[in-house]
Amino acid sequence: MSKTIEMQKKVLSENDRLAADLRRALQDKGIFSMNFVSSPGSGKTSLLERTLQQLRDTWRIALIAGDVQTENDAQRLIAAGGQQVKPLVTGGSCHLDARMIERVIPEIDLDETDMLIVENVGNLVCPAGYDLGEDMKVVLISVTEGDDKPLKYPAMFRRSSVMVINKIDILEWCDFDLETVKKNALQINGDLTIFEVSCRTGEGLDKWYDWLGQQVRKKKAALNPS
Amino acid sequence: MSKTIEMQKKVLSENDRLAADLRRALQDKGIFSMNFVSSPGSGKTSLLERTLQQLRDTWRIALIAGDVQTENDAQRLIAAGGQQVKPLVTGGSCHLDARMIERVIPEIDLDETDMLIVENVGNLVCPAGYDLGEDMKVVLISVTEGDDKPLKYPAMFRRSSVMVINKIDILEWCDFDLETVKKNALQINGDLTIFEVSCRTGEGLDKWYDWLGQQVRKKKAALNPS
């Protein structure tokens, strides 16, 4: 098995090199970039639909929609008004890697992009290990999944900068405690920025939109210091 | 990358060999065995808690509870009356493999076991590729996850014999259509046996318990034909 581990290390360091190149390219254009990760069905696509509907006239948002199979998510994002939406079907792979992103990037006009969002494969384990060159990982968790998830899948919560707790509209029908999940998540990663939202009712989304705007403006300010 | 693929093939064929040994060992004892797979938070542990509470006085059930981190699930199953519950913490790995099961099996008294249940890591992708020597995979999906999941993660539904649709008590608050998910799943795998349950209210669980009993009896009958 040690040969496999060596091989994995080699693949990962190759991935890190490619991710660093991607990060530099996005940085040079002043593009704010996020890698959305979660279990299947936590609501990544729903949050992106809402975000597009709200912000598409304010910021130029490009999306890469990863899936093991089907282009369903990409189609939903186009229907929500996405101008630059690229499907990325892995055909079986359990995560996106930097090589896959590098191949899709030429299809995106980076000069016409303020924010790049990659929607990863629904998987709370494997995508944690792959840097895609993003500014930050955003992990979603829905209130139907159990409030001990950060403790059971710590790598993902440790490597994310933001945790979005989704589906708070059905909180009362779930055995899920908001304070417990936040305590568990902060125990793994004390630097997490946390949002509580419902993509169905819209509750809590204003704070998320405001925060996104701040990130885009910060990025542009760093590029063109006055 | 081709070296990595070769190495993966070697690891998988080694896994298949170990799984075949395990299958034979369980077969020889007339033990019915299942490998429970799903996204994080679909309710694998909840279904097993219910199953233990209902059937622990009828059948001797042994459980192996896999998790990336924590022994939370194993502790819940012991609290639910599990006599033989073994935690299996992968320490980062995104799936269980046959080698891990082989290491835990000596801790279980197979002569005192009618049914062996392995609760896999919460991951709808990677565990599909690893035979653990089980009679069948049981895939759970909860009504909060979206009814297109079988199309987006086809390998898992193709390799499972049973699909349990959980959390039907909150169906009316979710954008999830039961007929659509069943149609999508049967399109991937026409042989799926399907149950619709709520582990919270108990709805639909009687059929599940009955079916489990039938499988155990069939297994014993095959061992001792009259």
C-alpha cells in the first residue's frame, strides 16, 4: 500500500502546483473565487440559484458546476440567469481537481468576471484534499444532516473559511440544534464565518449577499489600491 | 496519471480477493450481511437504531460502524441495545475497504450472529467501488436531498440491491417527489427493492423489519436445507 500513498502524494503535489497557477491567474484579474463543498443535497445549487438571481445585475458571476453525472445543476444555474455557466462532469471521480478546472477555465472570459464560483461534487470527504486555486472553500450543511457533522468530517470544516447552515425553515421538524453545530464547527476551526439561511424562504440571505459584495470589493481594491 | 490508475486497479483487485474471503466466511455461518451506504446525514444510524430496538430480541445483530472521525455512531448503536457493535474509524479515508473489515471481524463472535450490518462512511461516491464481502448494499436517501440523486450518483444506486427513502414525515416541506425519485432510481437499476420510511415517526418500518426477517430466514434455510 505504501506505493499507493507515494503515488497519491505525487498526484497531490502536482495538483498544488496547478492550483497555485490558477490562483495567480485569478488574482491577476482581481476575481474573487470560491469552492462550494457539501454532502449531496445540502443545497449548493439552490444557494447559487438564489445568489445569481439577486446579484447577477450587480456582479459578473462565472460558475463551474461539477457533478459525477448529468448537467442538471448547470442547467438550473443557466435557468437562474447565469451568463457564464460551465458544466464539469467527472464521469465517476468523487471530487474536482485543479487539472479539471484548468481545462475549463479557457471557456470563461476572465476579463468579464468579478466572481468565480466552483460547485464541487457532493461529497463531504474527498474534495477537502484538493486545492482548486480558490480564495476560499465554502462548506454547506443542512439542518437535516445532524449537528455532529463537523466532528465526523473535520477536514472539510478545517479547510473551509465559511460555513453556510441551510434549510433553517425546517429546523423545527429536525433533531438539529443550531448552537451545537456552531460550537462543534468552531471547535474544529475557530476562524469560520457562519451564515444561517433558508434558500426556500430567503431568510438570512441578505447577510450572505452583503458579505459576498464585500469580498468582491476587497479583491478589486487589492488590485487597484487608491 | 496512468501509473496511478494501474495502482488503483491493483488495490481494487486485492480488495476483491479479501472481500471474496469474507463473503465465504459469512456464508459458511449462514449470516445475512448488508453494507449501508448514503450521503452524510441521510439517517443510516437512525435506521439502525430503530432496527436494533425492534429486532434485537428476535435476531442476533452485529454491527460495524464506520466513520471518518469519532465513535458517535457506535455509541448510539450500543445505547440502542446493540450487543456486538464495533466502531471503525478510518482516520480520513472516504470509504471502508475489505482490509478494514477483515481486521474487525475477529472481534465479532460469528457463531452468535444472524445478521451483520456494516455502516459505511457517509459518502455517496467512493464506497460504491469497494466490495466488503456483503450480501447486498443498501442505499439510503432522505427526502431533503433532491429526487435527482440516483441520476447524479448512478454507481451507488446501480450496485445497491435496496433503496430506503427516509424522512418521509417531512416530505411536504421539501421539494421532493417520491414518484420521481423511484422512477430515476429504477431507470439506473430496475432490480432495486424500495422502502419508504420515517425513522422519526416509524411510518413504513414494519415492511422493512419483515423484509429483513425474510432475508435472515432465507440465509439459514440455504445453509440447512430440509
